[in-house]
Amino acid sequence: MDNFENYLRDLTTLLIEEAKEAKLARDGSKDEKDRLFEAGKLLAYHSVISVMQQQAKVFSIRLDAIGLAGIDPEKELV
């Protein structure tokens, strides 16, 4: 892999990890403001990851090649 591929795979891994952390924080928050803030973050990550998956398909990039095959934003990031 070249630097570009490593960068992209690492970036997607970090985005997915942060999205899952936002979901846990939202679900575990007792404070309404914090819960709403984390819900907003989660929505943003959901949107970014969904667009990345869609664009990968448009450009015929395998999702597993960039670390996006193992996540379903519609099920896991809502």
C-alpha cells in the first residue's frame, strides 16, 4: 500500500471509532444538553461515513479496501 491508501484506511478507521464513541456517549448521557450534542456528532459521522461508502461505490472502490466494509451506518450509527 502507498501512503494514500494507508491514510484513507486509517482515516476511515478513526472516523468509525469516533462515531461509535459518540453513540456510546449519547446513549450513556444523563444530561439532556450532552445527549443532544453527542446525537448531533453521531448524525454528522453517520452522514460522512454514508457519503464515503456511496462515493466509493461510484468510483468502483471496494469498501474493504478502505476500511468501510464492516459498518452499516443505517443500523449502527443511529
